Amino acid sequence: MLVIDKFEQTVERHGDKIALVDGVRSITFYELRKEAMDLAAVLYETIGAESKPMLVAVNRRIETVVAYLAVLYSGNFYVPVSDEEAAGRMEQIAEKLEAEAGIFHEKNCFESLNLTAISSKAKAMGAVDVNLLRDGIIDADPCYVLFTSGSTGAPKGVVVAQKMVVDFMDWIPEALGIDASFNIANQTPLYFDASVKELALMMGEGATVHLMDKKLFLFPVKAVEYLNEHKITAILWSVSAMNLLANSKVFDAAVPEHLKVVAFAGEAFSAEKLKIWRDAVSADYFNLYGPTETTVDCAYYKVDRDFGPGEVIPIGRACENMDLMILDGDVPAEKGELVVRGTGVAYGYYNDPEKTKAAFVQNPLNSRYPEIVYRTGDIVRRNGRGEIEFLAREDDQIKRHGYRIELGEVERALFAFGIKDGMCFYDREKERIVAVYTGEEFSRMDFRKGLKAHLPAYMIPDRFIHVTALPTTRNGKIDRKALEDAYEHGAL
């Protein structure tokens, strides 16, 4: 089964229902299919139906989702890029793909590239039966390629197949308890894989998705008012967005009144911030975990208890048709690197066999037949309840004075102490742990005295730097590299 087949089933069940709402208009499932099919005919006239990559400029409007569906209807696969993407990175992506065409909206962000740029408002010259276009497409063909930043800064294109997305579409509504009656507020930009969650619930289940304007988060009370005005019953937000509302104390003035499901993902969510949400909003809470390379999510945890200061919120257990292994090298362990196997494991990186070979490897526990697994580079452990807990990135594990230290554990202790936001890194030259934080400013003595309740002496940071704000990446996560660079150049 293809993603479009799932969508067709939803259209037949909920055709007159509103599928999407943005800041300009709303659209029913019937109308969404019609617009997507019209654009698909244009795409077919331009590049044919040969499972080719199609760049799609992404904004926070319905036309972006129309373009995604049009590409799939045309028998090709889509590659999201921000319509504000830096020209150099756009060129890198287009070159890696050997892309022939791209879809733009109001402004042609592809005009500097050597490809055919197609307006999402374009009309086909003749009649094309788009239902016949995907006859040659099978569920093993790509659905989308999503580019992430590599460790060297060069973008890596993760290839995700139709069958992987369909399997995810089958799993997520039942796991979260979301059906066609739900109104979902999308916060994550549509060029990040986290947004696939909302689109999967819309296309496969019939839920209505509201595309929130990012400006709403500049004034948290406006964001809450939006949730109430549109009777939003589910949010699947990044931890950075959850933190923004928790830190703002907005719940003292306004509370989301209709929420039934609150899911968070992207980074570790502190127990302190989760408590603020749970005290204010009565809903089912879920911690979702998964790299882009595992088709959005490979693990989930439904919050079923209270967590004390500094405690770890588990990532829980594997999603359906997925399996999570904890390995120390190639040996099973209670603490080590998380390695993922199952239906959601992506094919690898587009046109990049070297990076693919490094991360997508033969299952070291299976020598009987070929089985590719994904090494996440995340350090995890299994707790006393059998749940998996995320500790830190492998890159953030340091060795100091003979001790192995996960900087994520130090950061959790800082949140328990009372910072607003923050992160740690290791100054290898001076062999010291540096903590950078926002919120109320504390003295070094305050920190050392307070952190003794949560950390052994060898894990307490040597330097604490107070800043008014932390730099963030394009998806709202703290930009660790930018902070380390600023520290190295004496800018902190």
C-alpha cells in the first residue's frame, strides 16, 4: 500500500470534513485531493512518473501539503526545503539529488538553481489521469528524502520509503488515541520529520491539522488563545516549544481548555518543565523518540507517574514493528548505544554510500542473514521498570579524571536546581565542564552547594556562564556548536 492509497481511503470516509487550516484559508479532504491531483498533472507533464526527487519549497501554508501530495500522486518523491533556505545549502541539496525540478509558491526560491521551477498554482496543459501515474510505483519506492545536517556541516538526505511511512500511519493513531474527531495544532516546520506525525494523522486518520503561525510563540498567551479559539485537542510539539510556554508562566494567565493529548519530542524534556504542564493541563502525555533515520519515531512512552527533580522521563518502548537494542560495542548491555531495527529503519543517505555504510550496518547480533540496523549514537540505559531512558549523545559522553560522564545527566541536575534553560559542554584543553544557562543568575557557590544533592563532586561543572538567551538551530534546539564556538573565541 502507498501513502496515497491511505489518503484516498480517508478522503472517501471524510471527504467533506476540514483537513487543513492555515492563516489564510481552510480546505476539505475533497478539495485537498482535487488541488493535489491538478498539480500532479503538471508535474507529470514536466518530469514524468519515474520515482524522481522533487524539491518542494516549504512554508506554513496549505499549498505545501498540496505539493507533497501532488508529488506522490505524480509517481515521484518529495524533498522538503525551507523557502528561506540559504542558497549554498540549497545548491548542495540539489546537486546531491541531481534534481530536475522543484515546486515553489509565492516566490521562486529555485531561480538560481539549474532545474525546472514549477509554481504550485500551475495548471496542466491537457487532461491527465493521475490515477494511472503511480501504476509503476511500489511501496518499496521512496516517499520522501529529508536532509539533516551532518557532523561536518554537509547535509545528509535520509531516504524514507512508502512502506515505512504507511507503517507509521497505521501505528500512531492507535498509540496516541487520536481519531478523526481531533483538532491538531502543528508547531514544527513542515521541512522537519516531526511534522510527519501530524500529516500522518491527517492523511491516514482524518484528523484536522491547524498550521500555527510561528509568530504566535513570540507571545505565549497568544499561542494558548489560538489553542482555545480553534478547540485544539492534540499537540505534538518540540521540547523547545513546550519549554517556551512552561518558562513563560503563561499558565498563570491562560490554560489550554480542550487538550486531550500532549506529545513532545526532539530533545530530553526535564521533569520540572513536564510538571508545570501536567499541573496546568489535564491530558494524556507522551514522550516520543526517534531520529529521522527511523521514520520519525521508533520509541514512545505514555507518562504514567510523577517524576521528581532531576529524574529521567523514559523514552519507553519500541513502536510497532520496531525493536530497540542497547549495545556496548557489539555486545548487549543495560547501558550503551541505542541501535534500532525494524520496518522504520530508512534505506540510508541519498547518493552517499560512505555515510550510509557508517550508520546503517549489519545487525551485529545476527550472522544468519542480511539485516540492516541503524546505530543512533545515543547513549541510553534500561531502568528498573524495564523502560529505556535517554542519557546523552555519544558525542556528549566525556571521560574526566577516570570517570565516564554523560553531560545530559549534568544538565538534568541543573534543571532540578532551578535554571530556566541551559546546556553543558567539555573544555578538553582545560579539562573542565562548562555550564551555560538562562533565567535567574546564581553564584558559583550557590550552584556547587545546590548541585551536591544531585551530582557527585566530579560531575559538578567547573564554570557557570549566565546568558540572556541561548542560540538555537533551525528546528529550535539549543545550538551546542554555536555555544562552543562562542566560548572558544571568548564571546561568552
